[in-house]
Amino acid sequence: MSNKIALVTGGSRGLGKNMAIAIAKKGLDVIITYNSKKDEADAVVAEIQSMGQKAAALQLNVSDAANFDPFFAEVTKTLSSVFSTAKFDYLVNNAGVGVHASFAETTIAQFDELVNIHFKAPFFITQKALPLLNDGGGIVNISTGLARFSSPGFAAYASMKGGMEVLTKYQAKELGARGIRSNIVAPGAIETDFGGGVVRDNAEMNKFLASQTALGRVGLPDDIGGVVAFLCTDDAKWVTAQRIEVSGGMFI
């Protein structure tokens, strides 16, 4: 029996890289996308291959919906050539950027970028993936703790994630007949280069967030990947339409 396959957008770095590797550790094969840094993506592919799993990296700029049809044509080719199959099992909509701007100062250009990347892209990438997604598979969307609690500077970003939380329930309802589950994982503050590395590099911010977290520190990428990987296994077969916050207990 062939391995199950997960497609992770934005899987070349940060949280996406950790997710891709954690999924491979569960015995799945992985396709990742990258925007510009092919060398980073190739390194992730090599790491997954060194674990005995198949992997491939495809270029995708999720900010432009015109890219989606040609991308899935490439996915179809790659499934055949690398994985000897026609379909995959799990889609992880991870690709994203951080924009930090107060509500009063958010520009239309910033808003449009966030809509395109964090809401329009996962909406239509998932829609266009449906013919290639095996029945009984799953979708994992990514939200943020900022959709539950508010921190000035993230009004637009968090609003897109709030939209994704609603969409996840609709996907679960409408795709349930095919046995496809849809869940959303909401990380808390994480030490990555996301948003210019503000959590990782600002000691004062890091200390404050740690003090507001039940487990007494800010998150690391390794805290997130395993939860996403769990949702890409049969252990999670009865979990759907759920928002799973992975924040160490921030602001509770």
C-alpha cells in the first residue's frame, strides 16, 4: 500500500518546515511549496528523504490566484512522477506573512495583501485541490491566538484568521460526506522570523508574553508541527470542525 501524502504550503521555513518534517516523521510523504527560496525548500526535501520518505518542492506565490491552476497542473505531474499516484491525502494551508499595523494606519495595500494570502489563497487552493484530494483525507488550516485575544497592531491579520475559522466549519460540514475532515490550528506567540522576528528578537516582548502564558515561555516551532502532524493521521479520524489553540495557555 502506498504512503499517504501531505501538501504543505510555505513548507520551506519557519512553522511550515517544522510541520512538514513532523508529518514525515509520522510516515507520510510530503510536497512542500516555497515562494522564492528554492535552496531552503530543497534542504527540507533532502531532510525528509533522509528519513526514508518521498518529498518534492514546488514554487507557488499564494498572493496571486492566477497561479493556482498552473500550480495544480504541476502537483498532478509531481504526484505521478515522484509518488506514482494521482491523488494526495492532506492539505495544510500554512503559507503566510505578518503585517504589523494599527487599525487606524492599515493601508488598503496591506489589507489586500493579507486578504489574498491569508483568506483568498486558502479558500481557493483548497477548492482547487478537491479533485486531487482522496476521500477520507483532511484539511488543516492555520489561525492565530490573535483571533481569540486582541493585541494592537494585528487587526487586519487577525480578521483574516477569524474568517478562516468560520470557513473551516463550512468545509467540515460540506466535505464531510467524502470523509474529509477540516480543522484549524491556532498558534500563540512563536519564536520565528515571522513578522520580522518580533517575538524572537524583542527581549521585552518575549518576556512579557512568557509572563502571560500558563506554561511560562513563548512558543517554538517544534511546539506546533506535531499537532498539525497528528491531524494528518488516522489518530485524528474523529476530529473535525475544531479550532485547536497551541499557545501554552496564553491570556487564559
